[in-house]
Amino acid sequence: MKRLALAIDYSKTNSPRTSKPNHPLAHNKSEPPATLLIAISSKMLTISPTNSTVLLHRLIAIALVMCLWAGFGSAWAAGGDTWQEQVLLHDGQIMLVERSQTYGGQSEIGQSAPVADHTIRFMVPSGQQTIVWTSPFDREVGRSSLRLLAVHVKDKTPYVVAEPNLCLSYNKWGRPNPPYVIFQWSSNEWQRIGIEALPPEFSTMNVSQRTARMWARDRNGTTLTAKEIQAENATNQPQYRSILREPMTTGRCPQYSASPKAPD
């Protein structure tokens, strides 16, 4: 693509100015209009004064369109989606969980915006308090940094099992293996715990692992049953079939170091 440069040459005259002299586009009707010069590579073209304003407006419009197009990769999408899920707990009880998410952040041109933040709300069985867990927008990752995998409850204490969203998030959360980030509700706040502190009774991935915008848009305002969740979560990947307790032998993301060596 050839390089395009735009220059405006204002001829000096002795005619009086009615506009402020320090304004770059100020000129009196008695003055000749600016001469517009366009440089393409090493060639210089002169546009007649009568067409300079029209051409300038067109070039500005083109520049604005190009800026808007370049911004699509990090644009924020309006709106969000909310749905409910019947979550099957380890003791056979069903807990209703409301899930909601908005969209925005970094994405490739032509792709829909990713999940910017994801929130769940629920009451534990026989409980009176509405508990909220949120994976907020992370500027370093360019989207929500965690993806929900399971919600479990024991003795009225809820636990959340999530996974880092893509390699940037995986590295930021300390490269956990098994690849989970786990939280326990304690003293009215979420606290991160290790896999060894997760009660052994918890083994299932009991929430829908699909949160893509088109999928969520089709389920906005609906309720997924436990059977539907189980069917949608069918997979051959062991870390998603059940909660792993031992480290995986295959790494999820490459480990980069400061040396010029190739990643592990």
C-alpha cells in the first residue's frame, strides 16, 4: 500500500483577517482558499482550491471509518444474557443457579466479542443468603479471566471450581495443575483454596461449560435442566469429564523463560 500524506498550504496575504490569527484553518473571504497538496510516494499532486474542502471532508471520513474498523478488535458489545441452571449437587439435591454475562474486550476482527464478565447468584439448599461469585473483566487478559466449571455445596458452604481462560490467564493464576482455580465461601467472602482442600465428595462438572455468545443468546431467559447440562458437557477431555485430583502429565500452555531457549 502506498503511503499517503496530507498537507495544507495557506498562502500569506496582506488582507485583513476576521478570524483569530492563530487558528490553523482561519481565513477571510478575501483570501484565496487553501491549496491542498497530497503526496503519494515521491509524487506531489495539487488539488484545485475549489475542490480542496470536499476532498478534505472525504479524507476525514475515510480516516474515521478506518479507525472504527481498527477498533472492532477491542470493541465492547452492548447488552448481555441471563439464564438459569438446575445444578445437581453431590447429595442428589438440585440448586438453582442464575448465570449472567456481558461481552467485550479483545477479539479478532470478524469474531464476536468474548465474555467480559461472568456472574452467578444462588442460595444454598435451606439457606437464606443469596451468594454471588463473579469473574470480572481483566484488562491484562482482555476478557473475563476465569471460566466456571462447577458449583458444589457441603454443610451449607459453597465451593466454585473454575479454570483459567486461555494461556494469559493460566500464567497469571500461577499455572495450576490440575488446571483449576478453586474458591470456598468463608466469612462472607470468596477465598482461593488448593485442590487438596476441596471435599473429596465433589467430582462432577455440574454447570454448563458453554458460554459463547451465540449459545448464551439462544438460552437467554431460559432454564437448563440437570440432564441438559450433563448432555452438553459430554467430552473426551479428562479435566472436563470430572474434577481431577492429580496433576496432568501434559502441560496446557508453554512455559516461557527469560533465556533465548525455546519454550518447554
